[in-house]
Amino acid sequence: MNGYEGLRVEARRLFNLNLNAGQLNAFQTYAGELLEWNERVNLTAITDPREIEIKHFLDSLSCLRVAQFRPDQRVIDIGTGAGLPGIVLKIACPSIRLTLVESIRKKADFCEHIVARLGLVGVEVIHSRAETLGQDKLHRSSYDWALARAVAVAPVLLEYLLPLLKLNGHAVLQKGSTGPEEIHSARQALTLLGGEVLQIAPVELPKVPETRYLILIRKCAATPDKYPRRPGMPSKHPLSGSNSAQPEDMRLL
């Protein structure tokens, strides 16, 4: 069984997701381009093909355990890096309209490259910070889903994501073993920003000993206009919790 046949089998076993041959070919191309670019640009610390399959692709696909995307829904991925989880989810769910946000120019360039290389349509790559986008009328309160993977601790992520969501939109936070503790510390941020926790779902990945968590948030009230604060403020002065904590899911990058 080659690696991408393994991805098909594991995606079905873990997430009840049936990937077709075209999607598997897209993942294979994605992995190849990621490794090639990584020789010039620091995109990922993971360079073993099997680990890319598990720790990047399967990990990104795990969002589908709690996220149910409908056709043409708007999805935004904040701090996407090399396009994770957004591009992976676009391959699996091609009908979504995807916005990728990345503050590092070289990583945004890679995202633009791989979107073109795979021929993905309905994808926008924005070189910006989440705080700036959250105060932009073209993006604020505009998205059905907001995603973040290994970007910041939960209180900070909520200030990035919730201003971008429509009322009754949803955010998915991909977290490591600290996930439940982090979201518990974010109760003040949830109250201030208009969010509520709907689900905390554990995820077990092959050959990854630590349990990971998906935290599903619903935007149940409007976010006050003053949030997000100016760039850098959410991470320096979180609305609740400690700014010294580091999310353990950083180890998957």
C-alpha cells in the first residue's frame, strides 16, 4: 500500500471521508511542492512523507469531524502557513469558498503557488494580519466558518476569529493536549466576543501519541466594534489566560 492509498484508507476509517483518485493525486502533488519549496523557504519542520500525510493532511482533515461545510459557504483560515488546514479542506470539499490569511509573505507566496498548481477555484490568498482583516468591512462578519491551527493560545485565537464570523457562524480551533485547559481559560474572551463552546472533540492520529482536540465555537452574539484590537495587542495582552503559554500543537509543524 503506497502512502496515498494509506491516506484514503485512514481518512475513511477516522473521519468517514471518501477521497477519490483526483483528490489523492492532489495531495501527492501538494506534498511534493511543499518539500521542494521547503528547501528554500521555511514552511515546515516535517519532511518525512509519511509524517506529512499524518501530521499535516490527516490532521487538517480531522476538522471535518465537527465542521459540516455546505456548498458555497465562506471559510477563512487564519495563519494558514503552508495552507493548513485550508487547502487540505478545499481539496476534500471543493465547493467551499476559501480565504487563506498569512502574515509572512513567503508563506503566502507558496499558498498562491499551490492553489494555481492544483487548479483550485474559489480560493483567495491574503497577505495580512488577522487583526487588520477583522476591522475590514469586506471581511468582518462575513464568514460562515473560521479556522486556525497552531497559531496562538485559545483566548488570542478567539479575538482573531470571532470578529470575522457571521452571527451563528462557527470557528474550529485545532489544539494539542492543552486544548481543554486553554478554552477553559478563555471564558472571559468568549463572553466579551460573543462566542460559546459547542463541542470539544478529541482526535487520535496514527503514530501521534498525544491526543489532539477540536474546539467548536458558535458566534451567538455580535462582537463589539473595538475587537480585534490593533495588531500585536491580542497576543501581548490576551483578554483572558496567560500570554506565556504555548499551544502544544506547535510540535506538529
